[in-house]
Amino acid sequence: MIKALAPILFGALFTVATAWAMGAILLQRFAGVFYKTEARLLEFVSGSACLSAVVFALCIFKFARPGVFLFVGLASIACVLYTKASRAHTKTFPPIPVLWRWLFIAIFSAFAVYYLFNAMSPEQSPDAVTYHLGVVSQYSRTRGFPLITDNFYASLSEGIELLFLFAFEYGRHSAAALVHFSFWIALPLMILSYARRIGHPAAGVAAALFTALSPVVGMDGSVAYVDVALAAFAFALFYVLQIWDQTRDNRLLVLIGLLAGFAYEVKYTGGVAAIYAVAFIAWKSWRAGERVWKPALIVAVCAFSCMAPWMIKNIIEVQNPVSPFASRLFPSPYVHTAQIEEWSRYLHMYEMTSYRELPLELTVKGMKTSGFIGPLFLLSPLALIALKYREGRQLLLAAAVFGSTYFSNIGARFLIPVLPFIALALALAIEKWRWVLLLLMAGHTVACTPKVFDRYAKASWSVWRVSTPAALRREDPDAYLMRTSSSYPVARMIEKLVPAGEKVFAFGSPAQAYTSRHIVVSWHAGPNQLLEDTLWTPMTTERAPTRILKFQFPERLIRRMRLVQTAWTHEQQWAVAELRVFAEGREITRSPDWQLTANPNPWDVQLAFDNNPVTRWRTWRYAEPGMYIQVDFGKLQPVDSVVVETSGDTNQARLVVQELTQQAGWNAINAPPQESERPVRATLRRAATQELKARGIRYLLIDDSQWGAKDWRLYPNAWGITFIGETRGERLYRIE
Amino acid sequence: MMLEMDQPDLDAHIVKDVHPRYDTPWRWTDSEGILNVLAVVIDHVKLSVDFAIYDPGFAQTGPLTLEFLVNGNSLDKIRYDKPGFKHFEKPVPPEWLSAVVESAISIKVDKLYIAPDDGAKFGVILSRAGFVQ
């Protein structure tokens, strides 16, 4: 047991200690500004940002190795011990009233132990094993950042994932989860600490418990996610901004910039932190009649210097600084606009039919919002009473700022960064009625106990139970995960049956953190979606290239021609399977001298000229007038007809052929299309799998519940695939 | 693509009127057995069916007329005057088929054999059905 637990605990504790040491070095220059307790917490949080930056630099140069990490950690800790940086802060808060102190210790400790055991359990939470740790395990194998263009999750900012990597090198998945758990510990302590600073310790105790005990906070904070860490950075930023407002110590501006910038590094939605910090500094300076630009600029520059490396990395790798978002502004082959817009639409509503369901889903049910924050937060409107206090107004302002991004994804965990502010404002509003506050604490504690919420929120994403034998490694982690996880056995099957170096195409995402094989998930990138389209074409008549549009006109000499789409379509893309040009009844042989382009999606234009019936050029956006495919013949070419092979799922598109003339520019050729149907005469299935093979993919993972799964199962010969394994309803095929 | 009546995934191809398998490599049909089969290619394809007319059943029903259909189009109607093993094979017009989605093969039997013991009804004994080139 000890042997198995030691690397996990070492990985986590060493990461936390290194982060804390870096923070202590950073904060030692603020002697006299911070109280001792808050300094410890802010040291850990700000040091995490520093450690993440160091790991980022090491990843660039492929130095992300356990030995290097050990050196970085030991050097940081030694530096703190040598400089006595940790002793820079000597001021102490007045003690917390006894009743509140012991209430806090008793309740918080009980939940901390429970969630600690969850964090120590073999990691199996969905986003952690697919991408938070999926990319971390990839970085670990390659000792740094590999070029990943087929998984847009790898383009998200990964500040916390780099801390996970530091821990992962020693203690693997559970060590990473424990690192995130350390933020679960730090966040309520920061809330309490801030409340003590403003002279409201009882409200602080209540708010800390309101936040930490919230089921979605406990769940998220005890797995390798990042939302609780984001909340910790958001609150730390608020905290330091309030201290700056009190002290006007401009040395804090660098720290403020660091915390604000790192919030973006934790998660894109944390980008509002930088705007908040700059606006706060500018507003307060202006109100005080001080210089506005200099302090605001310092914060902005510091914040941007944290954010910029991730943006630059994305520009280099996927041509979009904020990939996968803003794909209309930064088009690239790696992310399709339609894909992201459809995904975003889903995230706006999840499975809900109306936002009227949201309050109860968020606070009590948690089924349609992937978790719930607890019934107590139905009282959130009471927090508005706190508007009468300055601190309350600041808290509610911060809640509004960090809540402003919530509707981009209405999952309960996206509300976690807001909870500390709401919780403290609510506690401040009620604080003078101590018995009410105690009653709410008691009610919240009971409501957030697993055995209780099991009765009213059965289907939510929460920690229902913890397996102590698994957490303490009395049960073999492999056996535990095989028994309890649906995605782990699939990952292990892939590891066992797929040779090293091979790629697996999958429609769903298996536990990528538990396999070293490269998984290409259909919806994780533009090129993957193209393969998905290729695989679906043989099974759906609407996608098959059966619609023929022929544009016949008197022969003319053309150097450049375009096929232009002229209609606004209702949620339909335009696609061309094949574009053929004829003269005197014969197809003009395609020449390497032809220059092909398209708007949008110029990267795939070749697919309309490849004689492959299962591939097609698509707009990957809903069709709009002006979209085109262009052919430059490189010389004057006699042409008398153009044939477009397309499919039924683009029937709203309206097309014209245009030629470029010296006199009139692009000029439409008067040739209305003659439409006809042509059946598919040969199986497209084998052509589809051969296309995947040509793109380096030799394995397919297909879930039995996946649309079309039956076809692969029934017609392996037609597809040219061999069934090689099955587990948990996922079948693995090899392309022959 | 031929379907063997003893292949493990056959149930996924059955649309109607094909009995479960009883430890035999063949299956009974009812009045209109329908199976979904992929044609793979649509040019120069023949419908091929191996089946048998049950001796004791024939004694009861007399000659049977079987109609073979592809996607609802009647390919042929044949009267069988003797029991025993039969093989049907006939080219299918390509316009009836699709290489993209499965085609429905139907075998209609005009008279059903009624088992004297329990009154259960049976058509013909099917061994293989599908498309060949």
C-alpha cells in the first residue's frame, strides 16, 4: 500500500511545495502587506502560476523530465529555506470566535477527508481521462509539447494541466487530481482569510463552507479538472485587488497582473479576469485622482505576458490564437466553424428546453447541468442585501464579472468561479442574524452530504461514494478501473490490440490518459470531421454523390472559372464531391498546372478534384452567397460544359458558373444547370476505409450505440475491416 | 453479399417472417420472409436464394407459388410442383438496388403448411439468400 501511495503523495506534495516555494519567493517583497495566513495561501496560488510558466518553458524545449522537475522543485524549496522568504509576513489576524472556529474545523475536515479519498482514487472522471490528463500523458511521453492539430482540446490554455504534468511524472493520474484538490483546500481558506481581513470571520466561515461543500465543487475539486483552480485564481485576484485598493501599494500591480493573466491560462473563460483587473485599477485610480494609465498598463502588460505564450503557441500550431473559438476570424483547416458553432449551441442549453429549468437544475437536480451547486444557492438573491456594504458591492461586482461568461456553457461547474463571491455576499447579508447563518450552515452541510443528496439529485455529477480500498491502493487500480469505469477498459483494449505508433479513429472519446496510442476522435478537429464524413458517406444516400448538375454552354476560351454558390441556405452546408470540366464532350484532363482554390475552406479544395466518390469539399459553414470553388487553368482553355457531382444534403445550394474576363471581371455564364440522378454503382465502403488508411489510420473504434455501428458489424467484408476486439460495447476493427 | 441462415448476426438482417433458429443451419419462413441485405455493387447482380420445400408440408399444401421481390419490385413468380431443395437465381435490374443502403429481399409463399400437432404455420425452409455477381 505504502509503496503504491508514495509516488502519488510525493508527486502531489512536491508540486504543491514547489509552487508554494516559488510563491514565497515572489511574495517576500511584500513584507508588511499581507497577514501571515493569507500570505501562505497567496504564495501557493501565485507560485502555481510561476511553476506553470516554468513547466511551459521546459515543455517548449522538451525538457519536461522528472529529473529536471526534481531540480526545479528542490532549487525553489532550497531558495526559500535559504532566504527565509516564508518568514517575511508576520502580521496575524485576530482569532476566529471559538464556536465558529470549531464548527469550521469539524465540518471542513470531515468533507476534506471524504474528497481527499476521492482525489486519491484512481482517476476516471470523463474530462480528466479524455483531455485534461489525455494531453498531459502525451506531454509526458514526448517530454514537452508535441504538435497536436487533431485535438482542439490541446489548443485550450493549459496552465493547470502543466502543474498536473509536474505531479504526473511522479505519481501519474491521482497525483494530478491531488494537485487540483489542493486548490479545493486553498479556496475556502482564502475566503475565510479575506473575511477575517474585513472583520467578518463568522461570515467567512459560513461562506467557506457554502463554497467548499457545494457538491459540484467537491466533485470537480477532487478530480483532475480545472474549475476549482480557476475559482481560486479569481478569488485570489479579487483579494489582492481589494488589498491594493486599501493600501495603494503599486508593488502589488505585478502580482495582480500575474493572477489575472493566469486565470486565462487556467481556462479561456478566465480571460475576463484581465479585463476586470485593468478596469478596476483604472477606475479606482481615476476616482482617487491618480494617474490611470501607468498602473493599468502595468497590470495589462503583466496579464498579457501570461496569456501571450498560449496564444503564440496556438498561432504556430493551429493558426488561431484562441483556437478552437473565433474560427471565422482565424480560419484554419484544424477547426470547422460549423462544428464549433453547433457545439456552442449545445453548451448554451445542454438537454434543457428552457432556461426556466435552470435554477432548479443548478441548485437541486443537477441532471441536465452536469452537477449541482446545492439548494442553499436558491437563496442567492438575498446576497443583494449585501449591496449596502462596500465589501458586498465589490463581491457582487466580481460575481457579475466572473459570471458573465457562464452562459457560454451552462454546466454547473462553469459557475464555480462565481460561488465564492455569492457565498460571501450571502453570508455578509445574513451575518447579523447569527442563528439564521448557523441554520443555513447546518442545512447546507446536511444537503451536501452524499447520503442525503443521493435522495434528491440521483442523476447528477457528484461524488456519491468513495472506495477507500481503491484510494489507499489496497485494491489494484487496474482491477478497480476495469470494474467501475466504462472508458478505461476500452483504453486498455486499444493499448493491448493496437501496435505502438498506430492511430485509432473513434467516434467517441476513450480514456486517452490510459493509452499511449494516438486516438483521432471524430469531433475533436476539422480533419477528423472530414474522416467522419468519409465514413458516413457510404451509409447515407443523402451524402452519396448521386446528384449531377450539368452546366452546358457554347464553347468558349476560359483561363479562370468559378463555381459560385448564390443562395442563403437554412442550416445546410454546400459540398462538391467532384467538379469536372468538359470540351467537345470529353473531360479535360486535370493538370498539375491547374491552380485550385475555394472560399471558404481552401485547404480541402483538392477533394473536389480527386476522383474519389467518398471524399468531398465542404464549406464546413452554412452556405452563403459568394462561396466558390475556383480553377485557374494556367492558360486559355476551351470549355463547353461543367459537371458538378454533389449530394442530396446540399440541395438548397444554387450554383452558377463564372468566368474571369478582362473587360467585366467575374462574369456569370448563362447556363442554367440540368439536374439528374446517378446511382452509386459500387460499394463506397471500402473506398472510405482505404481513404482512412491513406491518411495513416488503420484502426477503427466503434461504439455499438453509435449511428451506423450495425453496418460495420454486419458488413466487415464490404468495409474491408476485421473485427479484433470488443469491450463495454465498443468494437475495435483493423482496416485491411 | 449472401446471408447464411446460421450466421450469428442474422437477426439484425431480419425484417419479418423469418423464424428463430432451432439448432439447425436453416430457418423457416412465414408467408413473406423479408431480409435486409447490402448489394455492395449494383451492376450485374443476381438475387440468389437456396431453400427447400418440406416434404410433409408439400403433401398438405400441394404445389407452391413463390414470389421473389427486391425492394418491393417483383423479380419473379415461380410455381414449384415438387418438394425438396431448390435454387433460385435471377439478375436484378440495377435501378432497383443501392450500393449505399441495404436492399430488402422478400420471399412470398402463397400457401402455408399448418403443423398438425400445434397448428403452427410455416412457409419454406431457407438456407441462404442474398446477392451474387
